[in-house]
Amino acid sequence: MKYLSKSSIALVLGITLFSFGCEQKQKSEAQTLKTPNSPNKTDISTAKAEVQLDNIKLPENFKIEVWAADIPNAREMTISEDGIVYVGSRQEGNVYAVIDEDGDGKADTKFTLAEDLQMPNGVAYKDGDLYVAEVSRIIRFKDIKNNLNNPTFEVVYDGYPTETHHGWKFIAFGPDGMLYVPVGAPCNICDPEEEIFASITRIDVDSPNPTPEVYVHGVRNSVGFDWDPKTGEMWFTDNGRDMLGDDVPNCELNHITEAGQHFGYPYWHEGTVKDPEFGDKGGPASDYVAPAAKMGAHVAPLGMRFYEGSMFPAEYKNQVIIAKHGSWNRSKKSGYVVTSLTVDGSSATGEKEFASGWLNEETQEAWGRPVDVQEMKDGSLLISDDMAGVIYRVTYSAK
């Protein structure tokens, strides 16, 4: 039997202690999002959701799981650099922070940051602060990561219209640092006198006296937009008017090339359909910007994002992924899917179903409704569902 010298023992002991120290450091770094218990913190690691994942159809080698359960009326999402997912709601009136604390690929903690707000659908994150859009105001939670246990907010602006019809908002920061805020039409079909209705506005949240600027006009109800990573130009979804029949008009995907453009509402729909009530007041269709893609009638396209990750196959790079919430008054339901389109310059073509199965076509019963899509750092995709009250995570692994 060989014996180690004192110097050898010291060397081995030193390596062991160094390795142990590194392991402890790694564990500590992996737990930086651990937060103490507080009244607004909920453990959702064992929460169950009434979902039918086996019915969801995806392209080959894609997988969908429930990333977070017990997120009532989950609507728009935004993600911080730390991987915290902030979620707005519409009917619940709540705002959530959802965290995967142990790094196992599923959320286990939910913080309720605010309750009883007025349709806080929209959320946006910038420079450590969380912005939330209610119907008439924008509020800000400063340094939100360090105040999850005791969140407070300040009012940034409180001058948006108070009308609740299409009053809920999707918000996001553009490449110019401005916060983009849509203001829907206060009706199914009308011609509002106030310029701010049926528009997308932008506002400088860092200004001491922020004032919205109408960026584009003729937008009936946009609840989703993003900027092309290649061109920096803005694209947005728009929900078409009701009560013209099952198949008219199409909902739209639109492309903005300059400020001040008008996209037709209430005079023209989908670029070619003249409104029977207001069409004669608006001049020819050529005066307005036609949609880049027609999305189907009453499908309610909401959240959309350009896919920039590397987890999915190369064909998905820079594609637009759109959540279609689904129709509410069509004789045969449409939507209830997530689709993808290829964008090249000003054209958007080749729309394909990416995820489907929330609607039973035979019974016409839906058990879920996709609302928003958000890409995580690893390239996986989150999908919020306000009907099932969950957030799904879609991953890809080639076999």
C-alpha cells in the first residue's frame, strides 16, 4: 500500500476545497432569484391546470408543456434580463411576476404585484422598471426585481381615454426608446371625432411631462406588435370589425414604414372591403395602407413576436409568430391557434399553423385561448392562455 506524502495530501486537500468552493459558488449563482416569503408570494410548483396538452398539435420534434399554472387570465408577457416573466391580465385586474427559481424549466413561484387595476392587459420592461397599461393610465414599478416582496407603483401618465370598449392595451418599447400604446376604437364601427381613438400612440416615459403622440391612424384594435430585427420597422396585428358576416372582413397583419400612415378604419377593411356605413366618407382605398397579410375573419390575432432565437430550426429565424385568440360570434369558430409567417421586407407570406388544438372542431368547444407569445433566452417560446390560466413553453429538440 502506497502512502501519500504530506505535500501530496495538502495538494489533494486544496484541490478538493477549491472544487467544493466552486460548486458552492455555482449553486449560489443559480439561486440568485430566490426570494423570501411574503404575503404576495405563491408557490405554484405543484399547481395543476385543466389543460389538454395531448390535443395540441405541433410540427415534428417540437414539445409543449405547462411552464406556469395558476396564472389567472394570463395576457401579455414581458421578460427581464434575469428571466423573470411579468404577466398582465384583463378580467382579473392583476399583474404577476413569475419565476423559475430552481432552473428546472418550469415556474415555481408567482408574485402578485398589483390587484384590482382596470384591465391591466399590457406590460413592458425597461432598465429594471416594469410598466403596466391600464385603460386610461400608464404606471411604473421601479426597480421591480428588488421589490417583488413589497411592490409599489407610480403613475407615469393618466390622460388616455377612459372608454373601456377596446380600452385594454398591449404595450412595448420600440427601438427609439419610446413606449408604444394603442388606443382602440370605442365601438365596433364608428368614426370618432377625437384623433387619439383607433390609433397607435407613442410616449416618452422619461419626460417630466409625457404626452402621447399619435404615431399611426386607422387601427381598430391592435393587441400585438413588434419590430423587425433586420429593418427596425414596426409590424402589428389588427382585429377587424364585426357584424358583416362570417367571412368578412379579414383580420390583418400590418407593416408601418413611416409615422402618420393610415390603415383604413373605419372606411376600408382588409384593404379592399368598403365599409357599408362609413366607406363613402373616406375616399378611395388607395388613400390607405393595405395589410401585409390577411389573417382570416374574426380570428382575433393578438400577441406577435419576431423569432430571433437559435433553438428552433433555421427556417423560423426572423419569422413572425402570432397568437390567434379565436372568434366569439362566428357561426363556426375560427382561430384558437398559433401561426407563423415569413417576413421579407414588406411582404408576409406562407402562413402556417404552428400550434393548434385548443378548439374541438367537432363540438365547437374551446378549452383554451392563446393570447401572447414571448421568446425566452434559450430560444424556447412561451404562450399565454387567458382561458386556461396558464403559460405554456414550447421547445425543440432534433432527434
